[in-house]
Amino acid sequence: MSAIEVSGLKKSYGPREVLHGVGFRVEPGEVFALLGPNGAGKTTTVEILEGYRDRDEGTVQVLGTDPARGGSDFRARIGIVLQSSAVYPLLSVREILELFAGYYERARGVGEVIDLVGLGDKRETRVRTLSGGQLRRLDLALALIGDPELIFLDEPTTGFDPAARRQAWETIRDLRALGKSILLTTHYMEEAQTLADRLAILRDGRIVATGSPRELLSGATGVEIRYRRDGEEFVIATDEPTRVLNELTGQALAEGFELEGIEVRRRSLEDLYLELTREEAEVG
Ligand SMILES: Nc1ncnc2c1ncn2[C@@H]1O[C@H](COP(=O)(O)OP(=O)(O)OP(=O)(O)O)[C@@H](O)[C@H]1O
Ligand SMILES: [Mg+2]
């Protein structure tokens, strides 16, 4: 049984349809990333899967349950980091986690979860005085406290400093190693590339690509070579960088010009993402 199975998912807000038939599947123990520009429909999709938003059409199974009908049993099996949250400013980190732990039958230890998200030195700090990144870590802690099987992370590392982001990646890897399934959204392509077993790119309420990062990048031309000549920029995409570089440098030596600012790099997920989500140029 898949952790998540969605097909033909449609959702309108008033007269405006924002999901036009979204479908994908997340296997147990997998980290799945949902990518897409602002307003593409990621949060809407995630909230429907969490059971926090009604859908108009389509079938949805989350841990074998339709989230629209999921009761408290279902909710105890999922953990959620919302895109934005504001909780009990006057409680300390420890107090709020103890409060939430009380809602679950088999919660994890509060101290263990605090350490897992790296808030050990903020245990007794009031939520009100945490920084943005620390608050986000608390959000993650709240998602983990009930020891869920499936975790939804909507932009879990937005606002994190680079070190905190690396630490969050470690936490997500640790969760995966424990066999948890994870659906995350992110605007950081490096995050998706490093964490996701598979991913889907959503654009205007439609999935435009799905697969592992490797699969998605394998079809495309592999390497990009950039250089300038007399101030003009040249970009060559190729699967044969050795041959192309040999020709280029040979030509440059023979004709006596410099390949200014030459750069050779592998095509990244970000390149693919930008191509697939680019607004169509206006005709006219
Ligand atoms: N409660 C709502 N009422 C009306 N329209 C909404 C509501 N929530 C979202 N929308 C609209 O639905 C579309 C999809 O929004 P959604 O929040 O799902 O996008 P997103 O992919 O999560 O974007 P972001 O990357 O900015 O978080 C947007 O055009 C948004 O304006
Ligand atoms: Mg969102």
C-alpha cells in the first residue's frame, strides 16, 4: 500500500480552479518533494492530503484512508508542519511540546525531540522570543512529537540560516532512516535534489514532471559550457563535453583568442525546474 495515492485531484476557490487534476504516489519510507512556483497549488494539495481542506474531485488515499473522512486515529498517524504557524507565545519550548505530547497515545519523549531539532539550549525559552528559524524548528518538533508514520513538511526550512538548513536535512534523513514517509514542499532546489527520492513539479495546478532527481535529469543534455568572446556570451549544452571542449580550446588556440570566464557545469534540478515553470513569453 502506498503512503499517499492521489489522482484526478481538483480544487476551486470560488469560481477559480487552482488544481486541475493532480496525481502522484508516495511509497512508504520515501521522501517525496512537491515543487512549484508561488501559487502553483502546493499548500492546497498538502492541506487536502492532511484532511484540512475539502477537495472538489479526485480520489485521495493517505495511509489507506480518505483524509476527508479520517478521524482521530488517522490524525495520530500523520505529523504536520504548516507553511506558517503561530502558537502559544507565552509557553516555553518544553511546555508546548509537553502539551502536544499529551494529545497522542504514544508520543516520543519531549527531551529527545528537542534534541533532534537542535533546540536543546532553548528548552525553557518562551516561544515569543524565538527567532524565525528557531520557531520553524519548533514547528518541526511539533510535527514529530506524536511519532507519526507520515510527515507533511510545507516549506520546512524557509528562513533557516545555512547551518540550520543542513541540520534540518539531517533530521529529515534521520526520519527517513526510521522508516517514516515524508512529503515536503520547498523552493530550494538543492534541498529537493539532496533529500528527495522522488519529486513532482507543479505548475498552475498541474504536474509537469515526476520522477527521481536522477531520472528527471537523465533525459536532458548533461553539461553546460559557458564562455564569453568579445563580450558576447555563448552557452553550449552538450552530452559530449570532452569533444566540445577540445574543439573549443583548439579553435581558441589556433585563432589566438581567450575563452573568457569559461565555466563547465552539470545541468542541475534548478535548470530543469526553471525551464518547466517558466511563464510562456507573451506573444504579440
Ligand atoms: N483560502 C483561499 N482562498 C482563495 N484562494 C486561495 C486560498 N488559498 C490559496 N488560494 C489560491 O490558490 C492558488 C494556490 O495556492 P497555494 O497556497 O496552494 O500555492 P502554493 O503552491 O503553496 O504557493 P507558495 O509557494 O506561495 O506557498 C493561489 O493562486 C492562491 O492565491
Ligand atoms: Mg504554499
